[in-house]
Amino acid sequence: MLFDKAFRYLTGIPAQRVHQQIGEYFSVPSAEGCPAIQTPWGDEFAPAIKDCVRCAETWLGGSSLPLWWALSQNRKRHRPGDFQEAFEAGFLLRLQQTLLNLREAAASRPTSFDV
């Protein structure tokens, strides 16, 4: 949310909505041992966030589509503005969870020098 406010301040784009109280935020669910990641969007954005998680998991599962295409084409299914932003953020957060999990797995493997 701070990044969002800073971006809007720097670009001069006014905030389009007031984010809700912390208890009402919707999260990208946990995945592969990574905890859920809270988003700055409320429950009304749950369908967009659930859709983005599904799309990200499809791509991670071996989709032949380029990553940028999967993101840009699937986001069009949601209303412009906050709904598309929620989709984009959720998509990237699911990728982040996977990358963090891969980094942790790589760090926990012994190197050839440890043998």
C-alpha cells in the first residue's frame, strides 16, 4: 500500500478508492510452504485475486505461453482500475511465493564443498 501511495504521489495519479481496514484485506493463499501474502484489496476483489492465482499456477505448471502474455491477456477479463491492479498484484505475488520457495530450497541443499 505504501508503494501504491508513493507511485500515485510521484505520478500525480489520484487514488481511486480508499483501501479498507486491515481485517478486511484479501490474501493470496499460501503455497508450497510459503505463507499467504496479504493484498491491499478487500473481499470484493476476491474473484480477481482467485483468478490470478489460478492463471499464475497454470503458467507455473508448464504453460507454453510467454509469462507477459499470460499476465496481459488474462488481466483483460477484469474491469479496468483496481480490479486489474488486484489481478496483476496477485499474479505477481503467486510468482513471488514460488520464487521464494525455490530460493529456500536451493539454499538448503548442500554444496559440493559441504560433502
